[in-house]
Amino acid sequence: MQPVKPTRPHAAVLALAALAAIGSVPAARALEITLPPETARYTPSELPGYRLVQQNCMTCHSAQYVLTQPPSSPRGYWDTTVKKMKKPFGAPFPDEDIPAMVDYLAKTYGAERTAYAGKAAAQANTPAPAAAPATGSHDPQALLTANGCTACHAVDKKVVGPAFKDVAAKYANQPGAAALVAQNIRAGGAGKWGQVPMPAYATMTTEDLQSLAGWILGR
């Protein structure tokens, strides 16, 4: 007896059976991944490129990127790297920022860091004019400058992160607002004001955090 070949109706039945079998398999569940808080920070510097690197580079990646680059990299390497971020990767920063950014990266993470550190140390040992008395060990303005906060924030407009006045408005009249803002500064992270990550300031003292939080909430 010749085997019976399935006719089109039989084939349709078989196809429906296969689809039903597939449909009975439980749907794959989305995997949720919680990333650890960002702790890498660009090394603070008096160089103008420090503020520009914080403002321009952290829009796309964390400071960890520069820590993985060869420490013997010459200035030309950093120049090529920064320009590569703009073209072809499309990083949104103006061409006039590039020289200062390259200068900071070469002197902080590249082959020029030893010579620059020695020059900076020599300048630090030069007697300076008497400074005005400090306004306090936890002065908010000094903390903003020392920790590079103004590279990403301004009082009344969004830069990379939210304006300080917008932060104050969000937490206005909220119980424990100062503690919440202080904790957000300490932990860093992303998601509260967009996806651009804010570095964690885990080593900042409780007093400094409280001083900054109080100042921000007063804007």
C-alpha cells in the first residue's frame, strides 16, 4: 500500500497543531538587572578641561572609560579619542571644547601626567598671598567647586543634570527632604532625572553632605 501524502487540509491541521504547541510554552520573562552604583569619578583639576570632560563625556559613559586607557598614551592619542567620540560617534559637544578636554586628559591620565604633577607641586610650594578667612569647613560653595558639581548643575537651568532650583522644588515640604537629597548625592546613580548617571560621592562626610543638601533646598 502506498503511503498517503497529506493533502492541504491535513497540512493545515498539522500547522495549527504546531502553533498550539508553541503557544502552550510559557512566555519568556524579562530579566531585571540592578547595576551597582557608579563610583568612578574624573580626577578634580584646576585645568579648564576638567569641567568640560565632566559636562561632555558623562552624557554617554562613566569616568571608568578613561581608567581603562593606557597610562602611557601621548597627547595625540587623547586628541584622536576625543575627536572619535564626536565623529563618528556623534557626541554633542562643540569643537572648541576639544583642546581643553585633550589637555586635561593628557595631563591627568596620559603620558604627561608625571611632568604636570611635578610642575603643579612646584607651584604649590611657592608662597602665595594670604587668603581670605574661610567661611567654614563645610562651606557649600567651596564644596560645589571642589567636587565639580557645577560642571553638571546650575542654579536656574539644566546643564547635564537638573537645575538646583528644580531639585529644591521637587523636595519642597517633603518630610526628611535634607536627608533624602544628602543620600542621593552620596549614592549617585541614574533614573531620577533621566538616564545620564551621576557619580557617587561615597567618601564625602556626613557634615558636607548635609551642608550641600541644605544649600540646594534653599534655592
